[in-house]
Amino acid sequence: MELHGQYLAGKVLGHGGFGVTYLGWDLNLARKIAIKEYLPIIVAVRTGANSEVIPFSGDSRKDFEYGLERYLDEARTTIMAPVLEALGSVHQQDILHRDISPDNIYITRKWRIKVLDFGAARYALGRKSRNLSVILESSGRAAGCAVPLHAGVP
């Protein structure tokens, strides 16, 4: 099944009371990914016509919407907390990324989160600034270890 013209969902890797995890394929990056779907079986069902997950009516709809928000919050926190921690570390060194976007957040096969593309980064030196290109990695060790790849004065 194709999702948003960007992903293909394949076989089920696992499921529980609140969702299903699929083996997926990112069409743009040409690599395997995991796709998580919110499907709380006690308050929702998948329709046959278009495979849409819809909540039952009444209180179940409220429970579904509340659960969906918590599910999305957890996903955002899982990704963004290490990114923010790493950026905080870089900001303490007076380096500004200046181009944070989903395209610049990379999750490795071992689920380590990396902030990429510091091409627009600059040391914050008042009116003077220097270009800086680095990869910032958040892992089990000290998050935010910046590894300079190239630094130069414009």
C-alpha cells in the first residue's frame, strides 16, 4: 500500500492493543523503514473500502482522538527530544544551525538520531560570522557532539 506518494507499507512486523508496525520502504531515500500506525482495537476499526482507521461513535470517538494525540506526542518527543538536546549543546558553543527541517533529521538503522546539513550554520559572533559544516549526533553518549567536517571563513 502506498502512503502519501512517499512510502510503501509492507508486511506486519508487530502489533499490539494500540497499533501496528509495518516493514516499509521510503521511495525517496530508497531504504527500509518502519511504519507505525495508530489502531486502538478497543475504540476503532479499519474500513474495508479505503483501509481508513475510523473510531467507533460516541465516547469511543473522544477516546480515539485523545489517544491519537498522545500517540503523536510520543512520536514527536521520541524524535525531537534528542534533536533539541543536541542543538542545545551546539548553541552553548555559539553555533546556530539555521535550517532545521525533517529532511535534516536522520534516524540510523540502530535508531540513533542525527542532525545533518550544517551548511547554513554560522558561529554567532555578533556582526561577524563564519560558515561551519558539521554533523551533529545524538546517541547514548554525550548528546550533541559536533564533529567539524569543514570550517572556513566566507
